[in-house]
Amino acid sequence: MDDDLSVRVLLKSILSRDNHDVVESADGRSAFSSLAVQKPDIVLLDLMLPDYNGLDILAQLKESEELEPIPVIVLTGSSDRESKLTALSSGAVDFISKPFLPEEVLLRVNTHLKLHDLIRSLRVAVDNLESDVIAAGKIQNALVPKSNPQGLSVEWIYEPSYRVGGDIFDIFKLDENRYFVYLADMSGHGVNAAMLSVMVHRFIEDFRASIYDGEFDLRSFMKELDRNFIFERFNLFFTIVSAIVDFKEGFVLLSNAGHPTPLMQREGSVQFLEGKREALVGINMIHGDVSKVPFRSGDRLLLYTDGLIEVMNEKGEMYGEERLRNLMKSSSDIDIRSTALHLKSSYESFKGSTLAEDDITALLIQF
Amino acid sequence: MFEFKKANDEIGVISLVKRARITGEMSANFRKWQETVDLKSCSTVIVDGNNIEFIDSMGIAALISIYKTVSAKGSDLILVNLSEEIKKLLNTLRLDRLFIIKNCSVVEAIKDLC
């Protein structure tokens, strides 16, 4: 766009020789009508048009959602430094001072066309990646339970730090009186961890399908996990706490492989279930140690991932086990749904505006 | 950010140039970096925890990778100068049974080895 015919002829000849298609406009009005008809790859804009100020055209281009991505190079007089700066800060990508050399015009136009192409393909790639991650998040979310298994009083918080996460859990009914629960946390977070979590979930489903539920044995389950998810396979590990809750006999069998210590809320007091602890899964150090803990009417068992106790506030302090213990102690008299909500609002208000670094999952089961 | 030095020709020492948290992108970088270091020629590898403020699970995975490389050659991985928080984390993961954890400085650890 330039009102000077000689400049337009010269630019057209320079650009046509390099196989560019050129559409000319002598004023702002005709420029806008040609922009509406065909979207150019790049605009060369003179700042002094008879009917429009070039900066106003630039501003209008940048306000339009459709035209905004088109790179604009402004044509200015060599002494007009202020206009150059204003144009650059208003969204122009470059300027060419008159009089210009043909080589300079080609160099600047071709550089910005390449750059623009690169940005466009990068945007497409990021958009595709984003939609893939959203789809992966949906798949992962579909794996965790949607509602309470019949006959079990349980509440959970499940919050990946990104769209997908490295935490996974599930609850199965083994028979009339027994439930199997597990909560696992993959090292890292994001897509790698999420893919591993899906594999772990699938493996556990297969393991369960391969044996009669009545014979589900925590010891062999944990050893089987350790044997199948060796560290070298993915260069990732995971921690897991698994439990069989037996309502008839009134106990919980617990196995903890490198996972944060489960917590028991009983008659107004709160206790961390240190028990026997195994190493994380994948380094061939799981022996199959299982702790047996009494579980009576009114008792509540809390399983959680380290993302909960490692929530950081603005001062760089962690939420920690003590805050968790106090929170659970102060929630003894309220129902488990309210307790879970209370826990969520507690760490969220502690965190303030700090971004969560890790996924947060907590499972609260009541006898 | 990460530094690898040799002491007495065969003891490798890994440290952080300045105090930092090995979390997020930093732990991903630590993991890539340790693959570029010649750990196989070391009879012992010492990780200096002096500048490590905290380490996340990806950082721990990098430590396990270091351990796997070192132990395949029959060598030891020793962690020194760790904060109480990191020691507690290693204990939770039971990695204190896998790595050798010492409450001393790098210099003292090297002296013990010689």
C-alpha cells in the first residue's frame, strides 16, 4: 500500500522477479477492500496515505482476529524515526526506509515470510499437542472411579497438576465384605507419567482378572508389580500404597511401597500408620511385607500422594504431615464428604496463588 | 548448573554450582546431564547434597539411573551433605537401603575412601 505510483511499480517489479504475487493499493479504502477479498501473506504499508494514517491501518489490522497474524512491514522516510518506533510497537514486524535497495526489500520480505511460516506451523503443532494432551487427560480420567462402589463409604480428591498427571487409583469390590484399593504415584508428571499410570492401571486390572477375587493376595500382587515394572524399562518408577479393607473381620491389610504414610482417624485421634515399608516399585526390593491394622466402625483411613504434603505456599513452606494430622484431627466430628472438602480447602488456602508442582490425590475410606 | 569433577583420578563428584531445587525442568535437565557424564570410569561416585534444596521424583529417578550405571560396574554411590528433608524422602522411598548416605562433607568422604 503506497500512494506513490513509482514506489508501487518499483516494489511490484522487485517482488515479481522473485515469484511473489503482488496486489497494489494506492489508498487506505482500496487497501481494506482488497484485504477483505484475499488474505495476503505479508503487507508492505506506507505510513502516509492520502485518506488514512498508515498507523491507523496498522492498528485496525492488529485488531482483526483474522488479519492480525499477517506480518506488516512499514515503508517510511529515512528521517522519520518516531513513526518507525511507533509502528514497531504497534505490531509491525519491520520497516524499510525510502529510498531502498531491491536486495534489501527482498531480504526483509523473504525473512519475514519464512519467520511467519515457522510461527504458523509452530502454532499448529502446539494446538495439536494441546488437543492430544486434553484427549489423554480424558482417557486417564475415565480410568479412575466415577462413583462409590456399592457398600463402601469413600471420598476422593484427584487433581493432576497439568491436564494429565502421574497419580492413579482404583477401588474394586472383592466379595461381600472386602474391597481392594490402591493409590499409585508415577515419578514425574505430564504425559510420560500419565502413560505409565495407564499401563499400571491396565496391569492391575489384568492381574485381578487372572485370579479369583477371593484369592487376591496383596503380597504376590506387590511382588508382581515390582517384577513387571523394572526401572530400566521406562527409566521411571512409581510408589504405591495398596490395601484390602475387610469389613467382616474389621481390619485393613496394607502394603506401602515408597509411598507417604497412610493415616488413620479413630475416636478423635489421628495416627500415621508407619508399619512395614517397602522400597519404591521397579528396583527389585519388594519383599511382600503386609501390615494388618484394626479397622472398626467409625474409623477412617486416609491414603494420599506426596503432592498433598508437598504443596508449597508463597513463603516456600510445605503443607506437611503435621498440618495434615491437625486438619484430620479437627475433622473427626464431621461426615467424610465434608472432611474431604475441608481438606481440599485447607491446602488450597495454604497454597494461595502458588502453582501446584505435583499432582494431588487423596482417598478417604470410612468403616 | 551441574558439575562433575574427578578426585584421585577415580572418584567422581557430582555437585550443584549454586543452591537450587532439583524439580520440574531442572530435574529433567539433571536426568539428561547425568547421561553425558563418564560415570563408568569411577570406582565411586559421590553426590554432594550441599546445594540441593529439594529434589522431586524425576530428580530421584536420575539418582537411580546414576546408581544403576555405577552399580553395574560394581562401584558405590555415596550421597553426602543431604538436608533432613531429602534424607526423610529417601527413607520414605527406602532408597537409603540402595544408596550409601553419609553425614559428612565431600572431602571427608573422599578421605574415608582413601
